[in-house]
Amino acid sequence: MVTTSKSESSRTDEPLYRLLKVLRGSLLLSTIAIGVGLLLIGAVFELPVQFTSQDGVIAGMLGVFGVSSIVSAGSVYLALWRIRRD
């Protein structure tokens, strides 16, 4: 018989663990999370600190990829919601 220790059972109560478990189970939420992550990384490249000579270009590319992933996941969600509703 397998028993769980107190540290393992308390880990399932942590908000980060629950969030990651939900993201792992949903492709659309994972796509949105990736888009938000890309937007945040793009915002870092827009800071006054210069990492490379092409920071603006990299930030723009990451912004476009982030927004497009969020829009595409949202569109698929709305399409699935519409199909399920009918």
C-alpha cells in the first residue's frame, strides 16, 4: 500500500501546483500562457537596458507571436463554445 507523506499532500494545496496542473490539462490555456509569456519577454526587450543591437526587432517579433497565439487560442475556444452551444 502506498502512502503519501505530509510534504506530498501539502504540495497539491499550493496555488502554483494547481495552476500548472490545469495548464497541463488544457491545450488552449497552455497556448494562452505561452502567448502571455512571449509578451512578457518582449516587454523585457523593450526596457532601456540594451541586450543586443536588435532589441526592438526581437521585441516586435515576440509581441506578434504572443498576440497571435492568444488570438488563435481565443478563436478556437469561441468556435468550440459555439459548436457545443448548438
